[in-house]
Amino acid sequence: MTTFSPESKVGDIAVEQPSATRSFYRFGIDFCCGGGKSLQSVCDKKGIDVKDLLQDIKNQGEGIVEGPNDWKTSSLSAIISHIIISYHEPLRTELPRLKGMLDKVQKVHGHADPERFEQLQTVYTSLIDELSDHMMKEERILFPMIMQGNGANASATVALMEMEHDDVGEALREISRLTDAYVAPDYACNTWRALWSGLEDLEKTMHQHVHLENNILFPRALLTSN
């Protein structure tokens, strides 16, 4: 098992020991878009004792053998296939499903906090549009370039995709804020609770999705050329 230090970068830790992402979730650390930051700097900003986090990461790794799905040695085509099948395709179903639930909850319960629900609708609708456009660009432009061995010529496209990942991350943080970190009020109905749970799962899944692209696929792809 790899030993990490306060100077280790968050994204590198997630790559070397995927089980560490459980610790990052627990401590509220962004390991995808914030993957280039050192553990120490992130902990300082959040008021976390870096020793506690390092111990938690160590605990997550003990007894765990990371299998081939750590993606460090998988082919680029295998990673891309996994991204499309495990993330893109489910998102095309899940995003409208959650939108339908949001519409229903707002219609029935929106009077409880109309301003918050309006803000949530605005952020979430924008997120749907952004992710739909983003996935299309990856599948039609970037991924074919990588599959053809032209990743070294895709630096501008990769930079754009990373900027869009940052925008998605910001939207997810705003959704978390608007939902009180996905804690539904005591009077919330079952649909409302299911919506909050679905949005929380969306955030967790997107963290894994973006991490795989930002910290594994893109750096490797940029080194490939015909």
C-alpha cells in the first residue's frame, strides 16, 4: 500500500488508492476538480487535521487490494468505453428523471420555500444542458481523437473539458448548498426525500466520473500520438 504525505496531491492519492475516495467523501474534499491541490492545503482551508485524514486514508487502504479497475494500466479505449457505459449513458436517463421529481416536489411543496426551489430549478436545468452538451463534445470530438492515437493534439479540447468540469463542480456545490447537504426537512414527503437522495448520488457519481477523466484519462491521452 502506498504511503502518502501532507504534500501528496489529492488527485494522485485518488489514482494510486481508489479506496481513498471514501475518505474524501467523508471529509468533504473535492478529489476531481480539486485534484491538483496538496492534502495539506485542502485541510488547512477546511480546518481539518491532516494527520486525521491521512490515518483515515490508511484505514481505507488496509486489507484492500486494488483490482484492474483502478484504471492505471487499462487501455485508453477501455477507460473511454467505461466512461460512456457507466457514466454518460446512465446520466441521459438519470438527469431527466430527477428533473421530473424536482418539478413534482416544487409543484406540491414549493410554497414552503419558493425562492430556494426556484434557485434549485435554475441551477439544475442549467446543469442538464451543460452536461448534455459536454458529453456530446467528448463523444464526438475528444474521445475519437484519443481512440485514434491523437491525444497529444487534443490539449485545447482537454483544457475546455476541464473548464467545463469545473463549472459542473460549482453547480453541484450550489445544489448541495440549496438542499442543506441533501438533508430533507422533517415534513418532506417520500418523493422529496428520494429527490434529495438522488441528487446526492448524482454528486458522488460525478466526482468519480470527473476524477477518471481529469486525473487518469486526460493526462495519459495527452502523451499519445501516432
